[in-house]
Amino acid sequence: MDFNIAEYIRFMSLAIVPFFFAITVHELSHGAAAYMLGDDTAKKLGRLTLNPFAHIDIMGLLFLLITQLFGWAKPVPVNFSRIRHNKYGMAIVAAAGPVSNIAVALASALLLQAILFIPIHADTMLARVAMPVAIMLKLSVQINVALAVFNLIPILPLDGGRILTNFLPFEKAYKFSQTERYGFIIIILLFLTGIFDRTVLPVIRYLTAFLL
């Protein structure tokens, strides 16, 4: 299939806003959850903000431009040693990101349905505004579901790995934490070997189709 640069630019111009919003809400939720549990590290570093430029990771953005599906932000720093009074603190902080993305996906789906119910004539100004907004809301559903499901994969340093670590016995949790240094390599192998396409992608497609 021939690469259409005009279509690619059009797609990215519509996808960039929901992508930035998705990663911003994701990282902000991690920081906010940690702050409510006693760790103010993210707050001191100015990461409790909806300003996307505080969260953008260049490599994560480039990955989105290449895959047109996935990307990531700079992880919000969390000092888990300051969340001593809650034994499930790590799991709560880790889960906050994916949960926030599912919430945004649901809200986007509801707003999209509301727009589709509005009678819009093709040649009106309302139609010219509603169409790109509808596309952005659909992309918001897709991006947020993908971000949530991807991050719940039980591999460190993904959120799913943090959640799993919190529920493992100490010795097993320690051994599992040693795999974090190989996490990025494992994720790349999941893509290259097709395991991701056979396991994670169907879940993303099912949830996206359900919401849309």
C-alpha cells in the first residue's frame, strides 16, 4: 500500500490532541494518587499539572508518529517509601493511570454519541466543526483504551508490573523487580514476535468496539 503523506499529516493533526490529553491525564493521575497517599515528589517537581509539556517524552512521541497507535510520556517520579501507611499504595498509584484512561475513553465515547445524535447538514459551519471533533473523540477512545490496556501488561516498568509486584510475596517481588532492566527489550520482542498482536491487540479492539 502506498504511503499517503497528506492522509498521514491529517491523521496526526487530529490524533495529537487526544494523545497529549491521554498521556497527561495518565501521568497526572499517578502523581495525584501518590500525593493523596503521602508522597509529594511529583508536586515538588511540577508534575501535578494538565500542561502536556511537563509530561512529554520525545521518544514516546516519536513512537506514536511511527506506530500511529502507541506512545508514552515521562514517568511521574514516585517515592514509594513515603507511602508506608498503605500496603497497597504501589498498586493504587500504578492503577490510577490506566483507570483514568478508561474514564477518559468512556467520557469521549459518550460525547461522541451525543454529537452523532445532533442533526447536522453537510454544508453548515456546524458540520465543519462537528466532523473533526467527532473524529478526535473516536481517536480519544482508541488511544485511551490502548494506553490503559498496554500499561496493564504485567511487565516492569509498566503499571501492570507495579501492580503485580505489590501483590507478590517479598522474595518473589524482589526477584521480579530485577526484570525491570530488561522491560523495554521484552516489550519490543512482544511486538516483533507477534505475541502482542495475538494477545493484547484483540483486547484493545474489543474494548474499543464496545465503547464505540
